[in-house]
Amino acid sequence: MGHTNDPAVIERLMRTKGRWAVVGLTTNEWRSAYDVSLFIRDQLGMDIIPVNLAGDTVHGEPGYRTLAEIPAEKQPIDVVDCFVNSEKVGKVVDEAIAIGAKAVWLQLGVIDEAAAERAKAAGLDVVMNSCPAQQAWKFKI
């Protein structure tokens, strides 16, 4: 059957102040992660942690190359927001489980049913094929 997003989970993740690791967030202003991460930080009021291959700082926030490199003082991670290809997201979801993240959010077009099942089995909340910036109007956030 596949994963179905729970609107109550989406609303809770978007309303509960926390720390979001944004995987795939780079300094490239043309990528959707660039603007969506600003929305998550500035409109939803979350702390954001860029995670990208180069470990680049984005929006003035220090970046890391992997979820595992995020230091203890920036843990726990409440949401791992995944701006990566569906073919690569399984590895990111497994990393999110390994570091004890509370939720994974797979962005629009990012679909991996097996990874979603692994995350749910490990006790994480899962949102798949969705964007918080597009969900905000539904909940008047």
C-alpha cells in the first residue's frame, strides 16, 4: 500500500519548535532547499543545520558533511529534512535513525517506501513527498 502522510504529524512537526537538519542544503540559490530552509527558519522558527557534501555554511549557519558530524551540542535533531534524490535518500534515512533523529521529512518528489518503513519501525515520524512551505497554508502557520 505504501506510506500515507498523517496531517496531524505534519502539523505537529511544523508547530513544535526544534532543530531541523536540512540535507542537501547548499549555497546554490536556484535549488529549492535554499528558499525552503529560510522558510523553515524564519517563518516556522526552527533552528536549521545545513548538511551538504562540502560542509558549507548556508544562511550563516555552520554546515556539516554528514548527519553523524553534527556535534553533540546540536543534538538531538528533531527533523531530518531530505532534499536528495530518491535513489540516495535511503542512506540519509538510515543515518537519521542512527543519530537518534525524531523524524524524517522527504521533500516533494523524494520517495523511498522501504526507507520510510525502516524509519517508522525505528520509531521516527515520517513525512514523504511533501514540502513544509506548501503545507503551511493548510494549518494557517
